[in-house]
Amino acid sequence: MRKSLRALGVTAALGVLLVAAQPALAQQAPPQPPFEVPAKFAEQRIQWAPCFPPELPPDLPPGSERLQCGTMTAPMDWHNPDNGKEISIAVTRLSPADGPSDRALFTNPGGPGGAGLGMPLAMLTMGIPEVMDAFDVYGIDVRGTGNSSTVSCGPREAGLGMDVRDRSPESIRALMDMTRQLAADCQEHSGELGRYVTTEQTVADFDLLRQVEQREKINWYGVSGGTWLGAYLATYFPQSVDKVVLDSNTEFTGSWQEVFGWQPMAFERRWREDALPWLAAHDATYHLGADPQQVQATVDELRAALKADPLPSPDGPPVDHAALDALVVYSMYSKFAFPKLGGTLAALRESAGEAAPVLAQARARAMPMQADPNDSMAATLYSIRCNDTEFRGSPESVVARSGVEGRLFPTVGYNSIVQPCLFWERPEVNLPKITGKGLPPVLMLQSENDPATAWEGAEVAHRKFQGSRMISVRGEGDHGVFGIGNACVDDATTAYLLDGVVPGRDLTCQGTPAPEPAGMRSLESGVRSLLDELDRLSGVLG
């Protein structure tokens, strides 16, 4: 039976906060057709060129030499496409070894706002050769991020040294002031483009790419925030999509506030039920504690020590408690990160120098996608979250809820005090209600202990999205479950993408076991998830 919120100790007080905070979405249908596409955009052709002339960078998978890079132009505002204001969208394309395919697979790594140019390469490393041999696979940097026209929150040092777990009046006041300033800075530095970094505008870019590439229909594979985009792409352009795979699902029938509202509970479950027991089971290697309670006590001690005496970092400010928090959060996305987490904690306990660079790296990529020194990914994430759907609440309710969530779910619960959308000057954006009505069958993949997109939220979306089928992965918590070696998931998903085989009912697959430790001093894992690979490849494409 599914674990409920009550199983983790959620009280009626939190239930009241959850209900009171949720916005209702607009109910109108999207216009038909959604957008007019001026000929200057529809008739453009991408000048594809090899991404890696004259030679490949090291450590790329075989077949990477086939990756092509290009750029297309799109209107800044799809509701006013002839006003002369244009943006660029960076794309990649990977064709099968035997030549271009008549089938296209668009991809998105989530975020929202994750740079996606590396997705074809990341998928090339996974165990899905039949898919890679059947499609032209496209990677896309969505508007706002990466190599496309970007938004920004500007240079920021505010927040360094702050502790979301410090509930003193002075700390709460400082955190709220920082959040208010973050919202203002993001909108100021992003300029006019920031108001048009929305789901609606982004899916219009996708359909433009379909037209530019002269595809009658496209297929879709999206992870995490890419499930939100995929559901909206199918809703806005139902005649333009064929197969749609949504992996690790947001509650895309609701609001972004609801999507992220599940995370404190989900991260806590992943930490308590998967990570802590794994670390305790390997106490002979890491010496962090023989049971989960002892491991938790060790982690708390290390956090307190870093807060009192941060470690010097070779590249940037000293690493403190916030860096350790980021390492723990990042490690929850994939069980293949557990050995690196254990090794880093062990090194930190022994004051070994190799811990500092790992902690600094975790701080730099506190979100699960690629590090972005130009901050466009973070700025795009906030823009989409805050522009798309209304945030309901007040400073007082945010402080109260974060206190409740922090006490119940201390791993990330206190972080919910940082809500830039509370202070966002939101443009007029009215997304349609997502129902799935009239769409081809959509395949949803979901692990039960996913920390970033909770199983409960995915179940809500599945129930409300007509015609969807869900593959639930039990005894699993990885974020992104296609292509990581689960034959049950991979076979059903591949059959759907290649041959249109839709499961007659929802399926249940058993998860795969976590890896064995590679040794206390090993800070890397030999096996990687799709998002691990995307992160590893982050610097390859600029």
C-alpha cells in the first residue's frame, strides 16, 4: 500500500496550510488554432552543422560525432509575432547511424528551464539503442536558458551564510528580504523577455521547430518539468503530437505551487527510506553509523561543524552547511549518487581535503540539471514558475508553513520559506485546464519514492488526465526511470514509442537495487542515470 502523508507524521495543521495555499487555474480552452505563425518564421530553415569540428571532446559516447547544432528564430511574444521582437532558440539533432529518420523525438530534461542541448548525447549513453536507432532525437535549450536567448537574476551573493533552519526573528526577516530582492532582481535583469518566458510561449516554440523541420507530427520524451511541458504541448497542439512519454511527473493538472509543495514530504521519504538505510547498511565502508538514526546524527554533527567552521574552497567562497544541504538534496535524485554521498561524508568526517571540492560542486548545482555560470537556468525556472500560475499566500502564511514543514521534513522543509513567486509581478498568463480529453494515449513513468516529483502528485495528474497510462516503479526512488536498466520499464516504453503499443491498463514494475559502495575514498560512481549523464556533459556544448 502507498505510504500516506500521515505515515510521515503530517498533522491536520499542515493539511490546512496546504489547502489554503493552492490556487485555481483558469478553465478556458486554448485558442484554435493557438497561434498564427508568420511565414518568415515557418519558412526558415536551420543551418545544421556538426557540433564538434574538427574532433570530438574526450569521454563522449560513440555516435556523438553525428550530433548537429543549429539555431532558429522565434517571436518574443507569440501573441504579437509581427512586432519585430525576436529571440533565438538553440537546438541539437542526433540522427541514427544509418541516416536521418522520418520520425522525430523532441526531448526536455525538466527544471523547468533546464538546458537540453545535451539530451541526445545523454540518451545515447543509456540502454535504449532501439529508440536511438529509430528517431531523429532533438535537444532544445528552451527560451530563457543555455545557448538560447537568456534571462538572468544578475550577480548574487545574498544568502551566503544564511541558514533556513534558523527560525529566529532576525533570520526569518533576512530570508524574506533576500527572497523579495531575488524576485525584483530576476525581473529587472531579465527585462522584457522575462515576461514571455512561460509554458505557453515555450510550447509554441516547440511547434515552430516541428514546422521548420517539416514534420507532420513529433514524439515527446520529457523528464520532471518536461512532463509539464509535454502535457501542455499536447494540449495546445493535439494534432501535432504522436507518442508522448512523461517520466517522473509533476502534478501538471495543477499549479507550480502544488508541484513544488509536494517536495518537502517527498525528499524526506527518499532520505529516510532509501538513503539513510543504504548508508547504514554500508557502515563497514563509510563508518557513519550502524543504523539510520546514527547516520542522521552523524550528518547533523557534520552540518553543525561546517556552519561553525566552513572549509576553504579552491574555487569560490568557503563551503558551509548550505553546501552539505545541497549535496544531500542532489544525491536523492539517483541511487547511483549514494556511493559518492557516502564517500564525501566519510571524507568530511575525517577532515579529508577531497570533500571540499565535492561540496563546492554540489552548491553550484543545487538544482539537478547542469551547472550554469550565467544563471539563466535558475532565472528561467523562477520565470516559468512565477509567470505561469498564480501564487497564493502571504509572507505570514509562507513563514508559518515553512516552519511546519521544517519540523516534519527537516531535510528540505525549511527551504520552503524561499518563495520568490510571492513577490513576483506576474504578467497576464492564463494557461488552459489540462484534461487529456481528445489526445492520443500518453505514457507516464513514475517511481514511488521520487523526491522531486512526488508519487502522490503524479497520481493526481494521472487520474485527471484522460487516456493516460502509468507505469509505477515500486521499491524505487530515482528521478528519471527510463533507460537506467529496468527492463520492465524500458521494454514497455520502447514498445510504446516504436510500435504504439499502449498498455491495456496501468503497470507495476519492481525497482532495481542500489549500487554497492566502491570504497570509502571513491567519490564517483561508475553507473549513471540520464540526468547524471546530462550533468556530466554540461560543459561540452558551451
